[in-house]
Amino acid sequence: MKTETRDRLRTVSTATVATALFKRGFRIQMIQDVHPLSPDQPVLLGEAFTLRYMPAREDLNTLDVFRDRGHPQRKAIEDCPPGAVMVMDSRKDARAASAGAILVTRLMKRGVAGVVTDGGFRDSAEIAALGFPAYHHRPSAPTNLTLHQAIDINVPIGCGDAPVFPGDVILGDRDGVIAIPAHLADEIAAEAFEMTAYEDFATERVQAGQGIFGLYPATDPKSLEDFAAWRKQNNR
Amino acid sequence: MKTETRDRLRTVSTATVATALFKRGFRIQMIQDVHPLSPDQPVLLGEAFTLRYMPAREDLNTLDVFRDRGHPQRKAIEDCPPGAVMVMDSRKDARAASAGAILVTRLMKRGVAGVVTDGGFRDSAEIAALGFPAYHHRPSAPTNLTLHQAIDINVPIGCGDAPVFPGDVILGDRDGVIAIPAHLADEIAAEAFEMTAYEDFATERVQAGQGIFGLYPATDPKSLEDFAAWRKQNNR
Amino acid sequence: MKTETRDRLRTVSTATVATALFKRGFRIQMIQDVHPLSPDQPVLLGEAFTLRYMPAREDLNTLDVFRDRGHPQRKAIEDCPPGAVMVMDSRKDARAASAGAILVTRLMKRGVAGVVTDGGFRDSAEIAALGFPAYHHRPSAPTNLTLHQAIDINVPIGCGDAPVFPGDVILGDRDGVIAIPAHLADEIAAEAFEMTAYEDFATERVQAGQGIFGLYPATDPKSLEDFAAWRKQNNR
Amino acid sequence: MKTETRDRLRTVSTATVATALFKRGFRIQMIQDVHPLSPDQPVLLGEAFTLRYMPAREDLNTLDVFRDRGHPQRKAIEDCPPGAVMVMDSRKDARAASAGAILVTRLMKRGVAGVVTDGGFRDSAEIAALGFPAYHHRPSAPTNLTLHQAIDINVPIGCGDAPVFPGDVILGDRDGVIAIPAHLADEIAAEAFEMTAYEDFATERVQAGQGIFGLYPATDPKSLEDFAAWRKQNNR
Amino acid sequence: MKTETRDRLRTVSTATVATALFKRGFRIQMIQDVHPLSPDQPVLLGEAFTLRYMPAREDLNTLDVFRDRGHPQRKAIEDCPPGAVMVMDSRKDARAASAGAILVTRLMKRGVAGVVTDGGFRDSAEIAALGFPAYHHRPSAPTNLTLHQAIDINVPIGCGDAPVFPGDVILGDRDGVIAIPAHLADEIAAEAFEMTAYEDFATERVQAGQGIFGLYPATDPKSLEDFAAWRKQNNR
Amino acid sequence: MKTETRDRLRTVSTATVATALFKRGFRIQMIQDVHPLSPDQPVLLGEAFTLRYMPAREDLNTLDVFRDRGHPQRKAIEDCPPGAVMVMDSRKDARAASAGAILVTRLMKRGVAGVVTDGGFRDSAEIAALGFPAYHHRPSAPTNLTLHQAIDINVPIGCGDAPVFPGDVILGDRDGVIAIPAHLADEIAAEAFEMTAYEDFATERVQAGQGIFGLYPATDPKSLEDFAAWRKQNNR
């Protein structure tokens, strides 16, 4: 991801990005029904590195499987590149954990940018306290072996009904998490950055009492003039 | 709504109102599974002004539809009377937003009393910070055009499996939101107000160590005597 | 429950207990999808005392049923032993309340250790403020009579798809609630206590930058040596 | 059940009974989402004899539990009175079977009137071929021990979100199964029998081209006159 | 609808129509999870005439409401034009009926082309025997008054998560029901008719042992030549 | 698969196999909630060849993708070995088709043993008429491109919440479909074959009026003696 793209995406919302993607025909890039573990965690931003779970066959998922350094869950934790976002396909099943605090802490220490599952994390209070961007559906204490077998690293997956390809740009805020197709990241960042300026301007106007007709969207030429003046004034 | 009714309802809970309605044969007036965007937002109270969404047909829901001042979503935002509560039938589908922060801010500035959807709001953190009573199922970033087409203003709707008619009195607290049929608002307010006095009394007694038998409900005459004394003492 | 067992369980997480149970072939002891009413409430710990609800037939569930001291819901509130945890089988149906603040306050005043339902509580904000361990699926204002008839006290039940027998040891933290079969409480407590020491050690190491291979699980003999030293140093 | 009641109920539909119950304030007596195993099976009619399942704890549900004649599932099969209907509370979970062909055949041979579960039966094709009234949600091959532990015989239960008390009169047709509260069976049978006569008359008229206004319901006095004539003519 | 359009649509499948709509950007026109009451019923085809249900408030939904000829459900039955398809928005809730055999028979006798609900019909066996195109989610015996209040006639609705506008062309087969936007009916019919010819040709070839590469889709020029010959030979 | 294993499995039910797997600690091998397209289709038996779908990103799923012979869905249809069963992971989403009649016909003509999806098939009536073992959740007309992108061939997958590995032995009957881990196929076949003999014997006895105690399971030595005689007599 270009630095400029990164800098812009850090300042825009998933809602604005979703609209920019909608304009281009993308309707399902939002990872549905995942939530930040802490309302105070930083913005989530990075390129997707994925982990795929399948249902856990009992004979293949005893506790000693973790003694194998090649176990895909543990390997993924050590392989996920710094700056990337680990995205887990847990088949929207939060009855057992996708991971816990020790693994998430390791991701954080390794410089990974954040972690997302459409299942649940165990040790959720500890993870919430890390100040690390983490998203799940809900807390879930049982070990992943109970229901989830890690099977593939960095393949295309589904997460919360969204398609996620390795390298997609993942952005998360309080509304949730969205996957931006890699080849569109620059143009979406540029457009969302511009849209955000206008939205901030419109929000100010609405806060000041102006109605939405002509302002949002900017069908009144006056709105665009006012916006131009506002940008100058606010260095936006 | 009479001022007296309004004043009383402001001090009672949705739980107490639900019981008063239950006595009269109403079992489904609670809007199911909607939650306040902020735990600190004020009580929600006002008469329902409704907006009905249907599934969004793609050709009728491009971004430029909002350029039309007659678009029902935008029109509803500007038409909802001050003091009313906008209630949105989003078919319990939170995969796309029912509205976002700019529109909700506009409602607030126009003096609207609050907003409820059985779907989700985008820009949920910004809305939560407004200090404005807002309820939804969960945050949802995608633009409403993705799945929801606003089609009717101020018709009877379903919201969270509850029937909501324009003019119904809408009350919301931390437990959620309930719709009081308009013609019953005064008597429900009066009864719930009285019930609340007794509940506060009973809570005090239970906090002081008294058991619930005879006290809750007040089958012991002594309970009613004590309550009478308590009311006098507490000006209730 | 032995004092030692109680003391140990107070310091371990549901996640660790879930793993200790998983080792013994127990996969469904976690009560699914219940949440603490307050993030600040104390740890939940005690032996299960159960209440079973069935769907409420309308003629048997008018408000005056509570005038009967033998009504199972009210009787259960007064009968639940101090130190026990009341666990309610609400058939995973949160459309009506399992109980409200007055009854939960009474439980607290009677010395009960906490309360769990796989439905919802009404007066949820008041309950959250009690500082009493309480878990439900979501807030729900309608009186239990709307949908739930209390029918049995202290029989084996399902709660959140987990089997709960009277006397099972119930442990709850921010991740949720787990039922430990009574006959295993001592050994699970002992094992989880030991596991927790190692997890705390491993967490420290990971925070200090060590990788998980060899450390978690402790396949590297060095890890066990370091752990032994750490225990000595930390009196664990 | 009186013979007359039985004779009448055999000729009426669950739909008609549901309406007669609705008039008396009963809204949830229909067992939701259960289906006949065969479209050709006879009408289901008899008094409820219940079996309650709870989630199956693994250590208590190994295959050898069935060696115990006191096991509640097996005991219930041999105890259910001839003429009764066995109704199973499987917690609406069809992921494992509630029973299979051998047990259902035994019920049939013992003169039991039929069987209902809100879960699923295994050996569904064999059961469908028995000509025995059986209802479930869907076929389910795994042994009940996988998820269901039989725990109580002939207690009040929920089945498909309906309340079912031992002795309730159970009626099933192609639309599904309804529970008639025992004390109302005679009057519901009488009323439904009369309603059915009118419905048959109205159906004939509608088949002959008459409109529904005035006919259904019979607001036009002419309709009642015609009906009287029709009854005489048809010996109804 | 033009006669030619009608004649063509009668011979094509919902699957083929769905693909033709997909090419034009329509993804949600299939009414999800509705099923024919009988596998033998004729093809469903006609223009949509809609009925909207909302949740039934108890005081407004007593049995005597049907005495009013203006009641929207009963009025809709008598107003639906011959040749049209009645489509009911039952909010995907099959816990109570959308209609029963008498009303559906009346629709049939009036020359209506068929009926669709995303809820359920009562008297489902009788309706199945009519030889009339009828689709629902599942059978449901309780009277609609239990949960559904008919509120609007011939407005745009959602049905099974599809948008349905009055006048849309409704087509149903064994796979289910699809809504073709009215302005596209002619071109979709023409295209689907052509596609069907090719699919029939391809099916024959596959039945004869040919592989799908080059044939389906027709990327091999030989396939188009063979198809041209086939059309001539078969008068298609 | 050995011929003997194949011959035995053809004569046993998924229910019996599920019990044999349960004895060995396997609880989730049944593919949940899939149904035969026709009640008359032959038994499904063969080794799994898998296809994995992910959510369909719009830009990668236009109709022309099928022009590519390397498209995983089309390639899988031509690559699936004769005698194998194609098992599709459609993420339990039946809103769009997993495949249609032309592709399923091609599978049949190629000698494939059957097809299973946890989504839905389009052209379901045509597939049902093929006499080919096919299982899905429900019919679904929209092209798979609407929601499903084929992404991987013959990798381990989840299907209906069951783990399915390439080479697992897939068995389907009227109850549904089960995956037997490849390394256990012989012993499961042998054991299920023996169990089936006893079940057939027990069924005969129950049909003849014998009770289940001592017979099912065979805790009475007399039952085993009778069974030995029955086997001799029936050449089993």
C-alpha cells in the first residue's frame, strides 16, 4: 500500500469507503456483524493475511496438535507479516474461539496491524486491554479445537459473508471492518478522502442548523462554493 | 400527548409500561432486539413518525437518487415533526445502514425526539456522541441503497416485530423501545407512574433486606400500609 | 465446594477451564451467547440452583399468579441457597424477561452468588449497577408472563445449549459462563490453577518479545526451566 | 377424552381448532415447524404423554446407557399409554435424532396414537412407511446421545415453542400439530365441529362461484339460511 | 403483458430468467425460500397484485374484523384482477397463516393466476389439491389475526427479501418464484426464450456424452453451428 | 474403497453409520440439513471430491468467467473422478445455486456417483428426474455467480457443519449424508453391516410385538441366542 493511500485511509470511515465501493458495484465488502473488542482501540488498517478454519474433526484436533510448529494456526501467527491484518474465516461460528490473548499479544508484538474473525476470541477482556485493533462477533471461551480446525494459510476466504483475498486492504472502525480490493485501494482512498472532507463540511453545516436539501448531496451550487471556502479556511 | 402524560412517561421504565400493556392484552409492543447507541443517551419519548423500507432494487437505488428532494428517506428527515420519534421499518436487516450521522444530526437539530431502526446505523460512534436518543440493532456501514429502499412515509409499519402506527407513543430506555398505542397513552402513563412508585418502594425494602412474599406483589396488607407511609414521606 | 477449589477457581478464566474440560472430553459446557450485564461486575462463582421455564400458556400466566407464594419463579428466588448461582433455562428466548431488578436485588441480598439466563433481564441498567454477577443474552423489558412460565425448580436443564445439573460449579467472567460438572470441580480447579500460572508466565514472555514456538505449548525444555524459575520468583 | 370429543376432533383441521383457541385467547398452541413424515399418514389424535430432553453431557451419554431399563427415553417408550401421543421436547434441535424406527415401531405396536418431536427422527423413510402418525422438523441420523439426554417423563414441556402439558389433546394433520388444553377439549371439539360444517358449506359455495363477502364470515342472513338448508340436505 | 411475452415466459425456467436478470445487474429478484404447495401445480405467471401485512396488534385483530368488507385481506381477495398473481408480504413469518383454502379457492375461481406468500398457508393439503399455483414457506395453521394484520393493498413490498412492485411479472416453477421488473418483461422473455433453446440443446448434448467445455457456454464455434442445425431440426 | 466395504455400505443406513462413528468419538460427521432432491433416488456412495465456494466478489463473477476452461466450478465438473461424490462447500447459503441441471447431468454421464451441496441446486425438478443421487438444502434458481465464487478444488472443506476431506467415504440415504473418515471406512462398514443385521432382527421382533427391554440393546442373553438363530435362518 502506498504511504499516501495509507495516510488517507487512516482518516476515513468504513461507511465512506463502503459508499465509494458501492459506486463501483461492490455491495458485500463489509464483513458483517463483527465488533471491536474495545471501543477505544485504534483504527484497523493493513493488508489481509488470511487463515481458514474448517469444522474440527475430533481425532485431528486433540490438544497435542499444537506441539507441531507446522500447525496452521500457530504457523500463521508467526508468519503474518508486520503491518498486515490477520483475517480469519471461522465460518461465522462463535461457539468456540478463533484465538486467545496469548496469540493476539504475539501478533501485536510482531508488529501485525490487527486481527479479525467472524467467530469469537477467548480472553476477550485481556485482548480488549491491549490497545490492539481486534474484531470478532462475540466472546467465546472454548478452545478453537472444539469446533475449528485451521487448515489453510493466506488463501481467499469468506469472512462475515464478505470475500477477502490476501492483500486486500482491510479497514476497521467502530462500525466494523471492510475489505477493499487490492487493485482499488489507491483510488478508493483518494475518493474517500475527498468525500470525507465534504462530509465533515456538511456535518458542520447541519450542526449549524442548515437543512440537508441541496447540501447532502451537494445539488445546490452554493454548497460547492461554501465547501471550497471551507476547505481553504480549514486547510482540507 | 398531554403534558402530564409526557411528564409521567419520562419517569417510568419500558419494563413497567410493558406490564401495564400486558394487563390490557398487549404482548408484542416491545420493539425486539434494538439497543441504545450510547448507554448515556437521554430517555427516548415522543410520538411515532414512520419510514418504511423495502428491499432495494438495484436500478432504482443508485447514488443519484438522493439528488431528488422527494426521495422518501431524505424527505422524511426534513418532514418528521419536532418532538416526534422517527421509527424505521428496516425489515430487521442490519446488513446495510438505515441512516448515518449527518441525517441523524439533522433530526436532532430539527428538534426531533429520537430515532429507532430495527436495522443499523452507520457512523455509529458519531451518533453515539451526539447525546441524542438513537436505537438500532447493530452498527452497519454500507449505504442504505445497498439493501434498503425508502418507500413510504408515516404509514403503519412493523419494527422489530412490533406494530407501530403513526402517533403511537414511543418510549425508550436501556432495555430498549416500546410502542404505546396512542389511545392508551394517558391511562398507561397514569398506571405506570403509580406502579413505579410502588416498585421504587419495594426496591428500597428489598435493598433493606425484606423478602418478596407479600411485598411484590403487595398481597400483604401491611405492604400497602407501609407504602402509603412511604409515599407521604417521599412526596410520591 | 472445597474452599481450596473455590479459591483457585476465582483466579482462573472460563477459557482455561474450558480447555481443562476439553481434555476430558467435555465440549459443550460453555453456556453460549450470554453476556455480563456490566463489564465491571465481580467474578461469578457458585453451585448451580436451577429454574426451568416453559412457553407461557395465556390462561395460566396472568399477573395475579404472582400472588401465590408457591409460584415457582418467586419461590425459587426465596429458596436459592446463599452462595449458589441461579441458572435459568429460558429456552434461549429473550423476547420476554427472565426476571427483573427487584428479584435480582433480592437474590443479592439473600447472599446468592449470581444469576444467569439464556434469555434476558428487564431493568437491565439497574441490575448492571448492583455490582452483582448477572449474565443474560440481551435486555428484555416484557414481563416473563408474556412468554415464560416458571415450571420446575432445581432440575437438570439446558442453558445456552449447555447441560446444567443442580450442584454443577458455575464460573463466569467477561467471556461468559461455564458449567463444571460437580464431581470434577476439584480436579478442574487444580489443573486450571496450574495452567493459569503457565499462561501468565507465557504471556509475560510474549509481551517481552518471545515467539510462541516451544513456549506455547511448552515443547521446548527451556520453557519449563524458565517457568520453574519464574514460579519461584513470583511465588506462584 | 370423551368418545364424542374424539369423534369430532377426527373430522376437524388444526386450522379450525387454532381459530377456536384464538377466540379464547390462546395464540401459541400450534407446535411450530413440525411436519408429517408421510403425506399419507393418518390423522394424529390423542392425549399428550411427554418426554423432555436436555443437552447431552458427554460422560452421561455413552451407548451403554441404553442397557439400563430405567433410561428415560427407553422407559418412556414402554410407559406411554395406548391411545396417547408421545410429545418430545428436543429443544428445537434437529442436529441429532429424537428417536428412530425401532422405537417408533414399538410405540405403534403398543397402541400409542402417534409421536411428535420438535427435533428430528432417524430412519425417517422407515418411519414414513409405517402408516403411523409421526411429526418432526426434519430427518436427522445421529443417535440422540450425540446431543440429547432424556431427563424427564410426562412433565410440562415446550415443543416447537408451544406449551404442552401431560393430558393435553394433541391433534395433527398436514398443516402440523396443535395442543388443546385438556379442560377445553370438549368445547373446542364441539365448536370446531360446527365451524367445520360451515367451512365445508362455504367452500362449496366458493367453488360454485360465490364471493366471500357476506359468506365468509356469514354476515349476510341469507348465508345462514342457505347453510341451514345445506345442513339438512347433507345431514350435517 | 404482451401475449408473446406471456407465451415465452411460460416455457422458461426461473433459473434462466434469474441469469438474464443477473446480466442486467439484478441480484435479488428471486423470492427466497418459498416452495410450491404441490409439485404438480401449473406454472405460475402473471402480474403482481400485492398485499402487505404488518405485525398484528391484538385489539385491532379480533375475529369480527372480517365482518368488515373493507378489511384489506378480504378486499384484496375480491379486488385482485383476473390473470394477476397475489403476492403477500408476510415479513417472512410463517408462525401464523397468510391465508387459507377458502380464500385461495376464491382467488382461483375469480381467475387469479396464483398466490405467493413469504409466510405460510393454512389448509395446505386442500390448497395443494386445487391445482392452483400457490407458494409459501411452510404450512401454518393459526389464523392470520394471530400475528399478521393486512394493512395495504397493491403497494411496493418485500417478499422473501425480493422487491416486488405492483405490475412486476411474477414467474414460478419448482425452484420457486421470481419477480421480473415490469419494464423489462418483454426483453427478459425474449432473451430467456433464446437461452432456453440453447440450454435444451446443450442438455441433449450432455445427455449424449459431450463435455461442457466449449459447449456450455458456447465458446467453441462448432457448438453454435451444431445449435443452428439443432434449431432447424427441432423447429426451435 | 475396497469392494467389500462398498458392498456393505450400500446396505446400511446413515443412522447406523452415525452410531458406529459416535462409538469412536465422532459427533459431527453428518452433513446437517441437506435433503435428497428425489425420494426415489439411489443410495449415494463414493469417495469425496470437493469444491470450495467463497462469497462472490462482483468484479470477478461476471457471466463470461465461464468461458475460461480453468474456472474451478467447470473444471471440477470435468475433473471429478468416476465413482467419486462431488461435495460442495457453499457456506450453508442457498440464496444462489451451487450448480444446475446441465452440470449435474454431466457429472452423471461422467460416472460420478453423486453430488452434495450445503446450498441449493437450480433446475431442481430436472435434477430430481435424473435418478442421480443429489442432495442440497433447498432449490435455488439464481446463478452461482450471484453469491458463490468457486475457488478451490479438492481441499478439505466444511459442508453442513461437517468436516469433509478429499477421499472421505460419503454415504447418503433419505435421512441425509454422512462423511466417513477414509481410514475408518473398512471398519465402520464392517461394524455397521453387523449392526444392521441385528437392527433388522430387532425390527422384526418389535413388529411381532416384543418389547425393547433386553432386545434393543441386546442385554438379554436370549436376544443374542434368538439373533443367532435368525441369522442362520435368513442367511445374514
